[in-house]
Amino acid sequence: MSDKVIVTTTVNGEEREATVEPRTLLVQMIRESLHLTGTHIGCDTTSCGTCTVLLDGRPVKSCTILAVQANGRDVLTVEGLEGADGLSPVQEGFQEEHGLHCGYCTPGMMMTVTALLEENPHPSEDEIRKAISGNLCRCTGYVNIIKAVHYAARKREGAAA
Amino acid sequence: MLPSTFDYVAPTSLDEAVQALAAGAGDAKIMAGGQSLLPMMKLRLASPATIIDLNGIAGLDTLEESDGMLRIGALVRHADLERSELIAERYPIIHDAAQRVADPLIRNRGTFCGSLAHGDPAGDWATVALTLGAELHAVGPNGAVVHSALDFQTSMFETQLGMDQILVEARIPVPKAGQGSAYLKIERKVGDYAAAAVGVMIVLDGATITEASIGLTNVGPLTIHAAAAAASLVGKSIDAAAAIEEAGRLAMEASQPSSDLRGAEEYKKDLVRVLTKRAVRKAGARAQGKEA
Ligand SMILES: Cc1cc2nc3c(=O)[nH]c(=O)nc-3n(C[C@H](O)[C@H](O)[C@H](O)COP(=O)(O)OP(=O)(O)OC[C@H]3O[C@@H](n4cnc5c(N)ncnc54)[C@H](O)[C@@H]3O)c2cc1C
């Protein structure tokens, strides 16, 4: 009902609970209840992809999903990318190849790219461009972002070998 | 931006969902992908008192062929269609459109059936459903109802679907021997609706077109069924340039675009003419196995 609801979600591998109104958006729960502010709010109109998180492994716009819809499901945010042995290949790629300028789109961009590499470990430039076409960057012109993804793909391959 | 407050109901069966919708008495809304409904609620263009979320109902994600029909359940997402091998192999028009609807993130949530129920003449799936002659299977308090995709939209954002009905699945006849299809869309950028788009389905016997169907996206108050353009092709050769030219002209005549930020009326009309010709040729090449 429009009374508050309890949402239990696995966030970055940890079970988290939040009490929210049904109208609370997933991005608001992540930022304001769980205090994970790495996920940014950009356009707030389903256009820019800045708020991208992985819901059960699929990149989605967390400004256009209700928090209650994540109940019982798995959410990965940018804070969950780093592993026990440091930055993930994608994070390292963005750092090494300067895949960011102002950094605002970066968390969403990295989430989309993380999902892409899970599905397609060796994407072509075209495949990368297509995969990130829902994530807007207004600074870099995407060239270094693409280099960062290629870097991450090589790095993952090295790590697997 | 926050939507207004609402009651949230998450039924686990279709029966429960139908009951909740009836109980909502016109002020309840079904949510499938939420990729049109939530943006509207955030802008307060919609403020339903109750949201009935379909996502917890098992069995609505059917995507398969059975009894001569392709079944697309209410929770089949745009991305499911984009990635499906069955679709890539047998339904090129769906495969084409699936890569052009909105953007990859929206495609992970939005549904084929939700797009039809939304009744937006800018929606790509309404044109695909119309072109392929889909049956739209719904359920309401009085049981099952079947609508036709040909006349499903009644006015902008209005459809045949009753306020108390849930669209359960779209059923599309499996392709006939000699069938080919295509969907061509011009958009300003990824994530934008079409400036104009055209869906074509044809059936060939040798080089002769024996059946044709043409739908137009975002060039009028409704998704447009360009019946005269399609009829003009029947009996003609797929290699007859004059016949294809004429179909393009008739499709253009059927369109009623208005000038806006996506382009002037004259430009959009010409897009319809050119896209129709290209889509007919592409559908023909696919029917003859000359193109994937
Ligand atoms: C930025 C942006 C760009 C977009 N670009 C495009 C585009 O280029 N082409 C395009 O076609 N679409 C586009 N869309 C719309 C998108 O494809 C939506 O996913 C789709 O229109 C609605 O599907 P949904 O499942 O998200 O429906 P919802 O948002 O859940 O619902 C939409 C409406 O349909 C009703 N409804 C949904 N499912 C059912 C059902 N099973 N039974 C009864 N009623 C139902 C709801 O009550 C609501 O009124 C875009 C959306 C955004 C935000």
C-alpha cells in the first residue's frame, strides 16, 4: 500500500534492507537509504544512463525502476566493482586510458561495460559503441572510453590465463 | 523527480492481477517494463492510485513458436527479442526493430506488449505487430479477449484494450514459405523515436509478390496501415522498379506527418517514400535468401 515497504536486496554481494515508500526510485534508495553515492543521478528522465546499475546482471537505468522492484534481487553498483585484489579490469582501464574527464558519467559507463564484457569478452569497437549508446558522456567524445574497454578486455584475458 | 504516491501491488498470478485491476476501478495501472509509465509518472503526466506490477508473475516471458504462431509474452523485453536466435533466423523485421527501439538500457526493461498497450504512434512495435498481422490476447474479468493489431490503436495513447484488461501475449503467424520482411527507421540519435520508420512484409512465389503488408511509424496520429501501398504490390514482380516506386508513393500518400523537431512534414513524407522502397527491396532480398 502507499505505506512504507521493506525492501531486501543483495547489493554488491551483501544483503541490505531499506524501508521506503513504493514511489521511491531505485537510485534514491541506493543513494539515500544505503548511502552508496557512487551511482549518480543525471537527467532523471531515462535519457542519459548515468544512474546505470546491474539488476540481476543486466544494466538498467535506476531512475526508472521502483526500489520495491529490486526486492529479492541482486544489485551491483560501482562500489561493488573493486575486488579483494584492487580495482576491477574495467576500473583500471578507465584510469589507465583516461576514459573520463569530469567523471560524472563514469560509474554508469563502467557498469554497462562490465556487463558487456561478461557477455562478450572481446567486443569490437562497433560492439562497444553499440553497447554504450545508452550512456551519454559530454566530455571525452568516447574515444578514450573505447580504449579503456579494450584495455579491460586484454586485462581480463591476462587474468584468466 | 518523484511520482505521486500510489499503492503498490505485486500479484504472483494473472488472476490476482485481473482482480486487482478491476478493484482499482479505472485508477489502477499495470506496470510491465515501466519505461514509459514511470517517466510519465515522474513528470506527473500520469498519477495512478494503484500500480499493479506484472514482474512477479511466472510464465509471462514466453518467447516461442507453437501451433503455427510465434508467442511473445507480456514480460518479453526488447532485449530478449534483440538477442533471440529464433527471432534473428525467422523474423527479420522484429530483429531489425529490436536493435533500434530506445537504447540498450531501456531495452533491458521495456516490453513488446507494454509498448503495444501504451498506444503510442511513435512506438516501433505497434508497426511491427500491425505489419505481421498479430493477434493480441488479453484477459479481463469476463475472461479472454482477442484484439487485432490492425486496428488496435484507437487514438493517440488509446487502444482497444479495456481499462480492466491485461495484455497477456501477442501471437504472430509463423513465416510462410517465400516470406521476407524488414523494418527501416530513421532516428536523429540512439534513444530517440523515429523521424519516420517503415515495416514491410511480403511473400514471394518465384519473383512474384503474392502478399504484402506495410506499416508506418510516427507519421500520423496513429500507427498507419498503408493498405493501398501494400495491395499495389500484389501480383507484381519484386524486380519491377516501377511497382516499387508506386508503392513508395502510395505509402507516402497514406502518411500524415506534422512538422516538429524531428523534421518538416515534406521531409518526413519523403522519408516514408524512400524507406518503403528500400524496405520492400530488402524484404524481397531476404525472401529470396540473398540477404540476411
Ligand atoms: C528515452 C526513451 C526513449 C524511447 N525510445 C523508444 C523508441 O525509439 N521506440 C519505441 O518503440 N519505444 C521507445 N521508448 C518506449 C519504450 O520502448 C517502452 O519500453 C515501451 O513503450 C513501454 O513498454 P513497457 O514494458 O516499459 O511499459 P510500461 O511503461 O510498463 O507501460 C506502458 C503503458 O502500457 C500499459 N501496459 C503495459 N503492459 C501492459 C499489459 N501487459 N497489459 C495492459 N497494459 C499494459 C501500462 O499500464 C502503461 O499505460 C522509449 C522510452 C524512453 C524512456
